[in-house]
Amino acid sequence: MSFKDLKIKNSYNSGADNIIKDFYIPVLSKTVLYKRAVGYFSSSCLIAISNGIYELVKNNGKIQLVASPNLSQDDIKAIDAGYESRKIIEDALLREFKEPYNIFEEERLNLLAHLIENNTLDIKLAYLKKNNKIGMYHEKIGLMYDEDNNIVAFTGSLNETQNALSHNYESIDVFCSLNNDVLERVIEKEKHFDELWECKDSNLEVIDFPKVAKDKLNKYKKEKVDYFIEDPSIPIVPVKTENESENLDNTDLQDPIDDKLPNSNDIDIYKSSGFKTPVHIKFKPYQEEAINSWAENNYVGIFDMATGTGKTFTALGALSKLSETLNANLAVFIVCPLMNLVEQWVDDIKAFNVIPLVCYSKKPKWHDLLYSYILAFNEKKILNFCAIVCNNSFQSDFMQTQIQEIQGNICLVVDEAHNFGSEKMRKCLIDKFQYRLALSATIERYYDDVGTAALYEYFGKKCITYALDKAIDEGHLAPYEYYPILVSLTNEELNKYIEYTTAINSLQRKLRKIIVIDRDKQEEILKNLRIKCAKLLAGAENKIPALKNAIEDYVDDKYIVIFCGISKVNYADIMYDTNPDYIDNDNNICRQIDAVTDLLGNQLKMDIRQYTKDQTPEDRKIIKDGFSKGSPQAIVAIRCLDEGANIPELTTAFLLASSKNPKEYIQRSGRVLRKSKDKICAKIYDFIVLSRDIIDSIPHDIIDNTAEQILAKRELKRLNIFGKSCLNLYCYKKIDKLIREFYGISKGANNHNE
């Protein structure tokens, strides 16, 4: 066990080298004493220092760590003013302890607590104390000793933090005592560290690691410790000898099995103990109810939970329970409708002890990786794996063929499962999956009894129904105020709407007959008429000036979203100071989202961004991250925010366009009802489209079931869904009464099929 067995370079940089794999772990594996001086102390520093320690522990090695307390300017001023420095430093240390993000970090902090207790790890704190002034000790040196007392010393930008070790661009210079040319440098570094450790540098104050910090670390201590815990997010690769085959390079977080390998015979075992719920995650009672109900139903069922109530974490908790039952022998496929949802799931999955394989078109080589996973799983070289997939990739011939090859326990989890009721996606609901879980706030499909029935037949019963009003009452979603904004159709729009509605009703009556000539053609005509009608209502011209009036009070606010329709509007006739880039040459028509963008950005001078499918996932992430911090003030979206996007800071939503499908507006409202630190209540502005201006018009004689009544009943349905749970009931009830009186609609009469 000597450094003589290693090829150690004079320098390493993260542009050309993998510092962890090429230097850090191989040298530590031969080390019996590790001396390290780093920058600021933090719990992340402790987690990172443990990387590779499992080899050092096997050598009965020791670690001496010197770090600087991360003192704020107020801390320094207090010490300079004569306040007790030890107490201030202790408080500063406690501030730097962060809760572990996932089970790997939990286990590493557990490991470190044991190392300190066993006197394997000794920590001291250093800070500059010169001319009665306090400063930061920010040196970075390291020395590693093998059993023959050979020394490898290194200095450079590498800090002992997770980011530095795994993500930053870092460089180090290395000096090995086996090289006589640099022996003097090694001796200098050793002397310098030893003087530091023994507090012989008159410019530095060095103190023992405070008991209060040890006690804090002991909070993470468990009865047992795994000294060889392997965190897949930090590659830990066994040291290669001349007689060993090439090892894997597992540096890609998404691809724990190397994508260059053609078959499972070349795969090092990907060790994972399966899904595990981290100890710091405590499920709410309704989440526990859902998990237990799913287990009692042989791990088949539906989680019908309001948007924002934690379906994802509940599902991962359910997978943890199933994994425990099956001794972690389980293949899991998690399916999401959109790529941005896939990426959101990835971070949450990692917190539950699993690094998933990400499968969609923009992730190259996932085909080869999935093939290798399945082959290794079938040959029992790996106990488990998890693939997270977008809908399009899941329904591909390749994916479906590979799934059929799996031998063993296999589970399907479908997010926004209502999408799987479509004729195309139903073909993927195969018997191969013994364990099934559907997640949706709106499992019932609008205008599709066949699709809804197929979902229930495959996924079984609802394990939980946790509705919006209950979630608000129990404090799991933010309360909200609801403001319906009445918008009337123009005469031209009303005439078109009546024309479309009359034709739709006529075709519906025709298609109810048993024998219909050219049924497929007639159904296609009906579908197109409904689309035209929906676009007409979504793009009603009076919505833009109504939005301008409503949003003027918010021009200095932030955390606002405006949901638009896919319709186009006659922009030049409605607005002023138009941007010609937004307008088609033909009849001055533009998309509604572009008209809204011009209104808010150019006229009202708000800081806004569009958020659409035309942008890359990376661009949308940048916009979303900036929005969470307050810039831009507002996002203008069509459908990209409908499903699953998690932006808890969102406070105010303007529903400029809503289809008849409750799924759409329920999900959109869910975006703004998620709780956040400073959110007292959310606000929803809903644009209600009616045939006429009911405030200034005189009610006229309208016979039952006319097109105008149908439209009013449609809007009342949404009004009632939002209104029944809002804080400002008086506002909702006033509008409800106005509409019913004008159109002659009695209570309970708005449940129609149009």
C-alpha cells in the first residue's frame, strides 16, 4: 500500500482531468494520514471530504482537517468590539449546517459523526487575528501519507466542497516526496501545516472543533454506519491495477451505466439499495393514507390529488414502500407528458436514493443505456433501476419492445395520467406491469367516457381523493381570492358563435342515430367545428382591453402569470403603438400571446417573458429560475405551465383563455395555489366570456337551450368551481346571480354536455 504503485502527475485541472477519479480517490486509497486545510466550513464540506474516505478507513487511517468559520461582517464587527469570539464562532458554524438533501448525504453525515467519535477525524478551526483585527483563513493545502511515510502534497484552487469536487473548474499542483526535485516543497508544506495545527503561527488563531458543532453533527448519527457508502452523484471508482480491466467512467449523473458498453457483460454492478424515503421527509396524513391504501390494494391504484399537494413525493414514498416489500428488486418506469416535467422529477428521485436513467429524444444514447440496464437486470447483475420517460419516448416501438424483454418485478408510474386515456396512449397500458400508479388531479377525461373507463380498468380504484377545497382548508394550499371579469362578444363574434353552435348541435343529433353514413367524416367535421368555436371564444377581442384594465394595478408587482389561448386576434383594431414584428401582413392578425406580450412589455413597460413550447427546455428553465427571483415580473404562457411546473412564488394568475375542459383551468389554478414563504393569499382573475354585455344591456327573451344560454352555462360551470372555495365569496356570488338572472338560468341548470 504505497504511492509507488500510482502514476501521479505534477498538476491536474478539471478541464483535462477528472480530479476526483484521477487523483483524489486513488491517492486516498493508499493513505493512512490525511492532513487538509480548506476554506470555509460547511456541512457540504464535511459531505465532500468523506468522498473516498471508505478506502482510508480500511487502512485504519486518520484525518486532520482545518477550516475557517464562515463569519459574516456582523460577526467580525462583534468580535472586534470585544464580544466572546467562541460563542460567535459557534453560532456561525451552526448556520452552516444544512439539512441533507438526499439519503446519500444523510449517510455521509452519519459516517462523519462516527469518524469524529472514533477519533478518526479531528477538526480544528482557524481564523486570522492580526493587529486586533479578525480576518478569514482561506488557504488550501493537503498532504497525504502512505504507510511508508511517503508524502503527496497539493495546493491550488480546489476547495473541499461538493461543487468544487464535482462541478467547478479547478486546478491543483502536486508535489510527491518520491520525486527528489520537489522534496523541499513537500517539506515546506508539511512544516506549514504542522505549525498551523499546533497553533504556532502568531497571525492565526486555531481552536478545537466546538462541542456544540459536534452535537449538531451527532443529530445525523445512526446506530449503524456504512463506511463504504457510494454516492452515485460523486463517482467513486475502484483503483485500477495492471491486471484489471478498464473501469467505468460514471461521471454523468443521468447515466450511471456507461453508454459506451455494448452489453451487460461489460457492466460493473450498479449498486443501489432502491427507493428509500429520506429521514428528514415526513409525509402528511393524507399522503400516508394514499401510500398505505396503494399498498393494501396490491400496489395498483390512482392518486387523485389537487395540483400542488405533493403527488410526486407521495408517489416516491409509495415506491419506497414497494421497494422495501420487494427487497429492492424492482424496475420502475416513470412517465411524464413533457420534458420539463421529466427534469423536475429527476431531482426529487435522487433525494429518494436513486439516480434515474433519463429517456427522451434530446438525451443521446439512452437507447443503448436502457438496453444495458434491462440486460443487466435480467441477468441479476443489478437488483433494480429506474427509467424516467416522456410520453412520446414511452410509446415508441423501441421502448415498448424493450419493456417486453424485462424479467422480474416492474412498476409503471404515470404522471398527469389523464393523457394515457387517449386512443394512442392506451396501447401502452400493457399487462407487463404488475405494479401500477396513476397520478392526476383530473383523471376523468372530458368528452371521453371510453378513455376514462380504460384508465380505471387498468389502474383500478382511487387510493385517495384529495380535492382543492380540502387542501386549502387543511392549509396545504394557499387560500385565494377569485375575480371574474366579464367579457362580451362583438356582434361579428356572436354571429359566428351562433353559427358554429347551431351546426355542432345539429351534427350531435345526427351522430346519436345508430346508422350514420360517413360517420368518421361527420365526426371529423364536428371536431373541427368545436375547435373553431373554442378558438373564437379564447380569442374574443374584448379580452385584451379588459386585461389592460385589470392588470394596470399590478405593473409594479411580480410573480404574475397570464395564461393565453392558441387563438389569433385582430390586434391593430384593438391596441395602439403596435409592434409590427408581431403582426401578420394578412389583415393585421397576430397570436393572442403576442398581443399580450406587446401590451405588457411595450405599453405598460413591465418586465415579461413568454414561456412556450417553442423555447428549449434550457431556456424555459432560465426563465423559470429568474422568475422565482423576481425577474421577469410576469410570464405569458399558453400551455407549457399547465402540467406539473412548480413555481411556488407565483401569486397572481390571469386566466385569459379557458377551454371547456376542467382539466385545463384546474391545473392552471394549481400553479398559483402552491404555498411559499411570503404568500399570504393568491389571486385569480378569470375572464368570463358571454354573448352580451349583461351590465348595460336589458335582458331579452331567450328560449331554453339557445346558443347564448349554452355559453352562459358553460362559463357558470367554471365560475362555480372556482367560486365555492374562494375567500371573497361575495364577488363570486354577485356575478353568478347577474348571469343567471340575465339568461334565465336556475340553480343547478348549468350541468350540460355542450
